[in-house]
Amino acid sequence: MVKPLRGKAWVFDGIMDVDWEICPFPELQSAGVELGVWGRYDQIGQFAMIKVDPDFPKKVRKGDFIVAGENFGYGHDHDTGPKAIKGAGVAAVLCESAGPYFLRNSLDHGLPVVELKGIRKAVQQGDELELDVERGYARNLRTKEELNFKPFPTFILEMLDAGGIYPWIEQQLKAGTLHLGPR
């Protein structure tokens, strides 16, 4: 299943709209990024969080985390925000709470989002973190503080492990464990 993840914390406070702070829609359009296509993570990842930190896509490293406050990813149901974050190399988002569309779209794209009360007080910019969605904990390796949450259910773990809902469906169809249409 999904192994514990380790990486550096990138802390963002305040309102983080999916189409503005997380992935600015006007910049995507003027760059000519084709939005309706599954994937394109590398292209869209160049725009992740640039409204709040213009150099974020250049500084973040594969496996790092975004740590945020309340209602991260609020706004429209566009999936460009999760795609940008995943494309930038972020392993997971840890936040006080997440917008429901953002949460669903993130899981669909294989990006874990953990709503975790107290995460903003427990983490500072640059802290090394460990996250285990199977066991249900986030640990600050600097302070040794651990916050617990309800572990992700097996079907979500399988979907994350596959890389998102479409790769998971493809795996299930190939294995003959998922059938579409009447039987």
C-alpha cells in the first residue's frame, strides 16, 4: 500500500482559492495549457502557488508537503489546483480543512489531502514531516509532535497507490475485478 511519506513543509496561510492562489487560471489560459486533458501534471505544475510564492515551483522538491489553514482549495470545482500541486512534486496537502471539490479532485488525481486540526500550530516553514495515511498520523520530525487522524480507507489507499482514479480503474479492468455496464 501507500508507504509513509517524508518531506519538507511549505506553509501557506490565508485564503487559497483553487483558480487564483493555487493555480492561476488566467496564467494557464495565456500560456495555452490544454486544461481538459488528463495528466499534463508537468505543464500545470509550473503554475503551482505562483500567486503567493512566484518561485514555489522552482524551490519545492519531489515529496515535499503543503501545509495550510482553513478551507484550502475553496472555490470552483476545477481540477487544475490538485494537478498543479501534484505536477510541482508535492506528495500531500495537510490542512486544517479543505474545500470539498478540491478534496475530491485531489484524490481523483492521486494527491492525498489530510484535514488535520492543529496542523498549522504544529508546523513551521521548512520543518521535516512524515505522513502515514494508512496508519493515520502526521509527525513533525523537528519537534517530534504527532497529530493523528482517521486512516484512509482501503479503497482510497488503492486509488492513491495507483496514481488516481483513472489509473486505478484501468488496473481493475485489466485484472477483471471491475466491470462496466450490464452483466
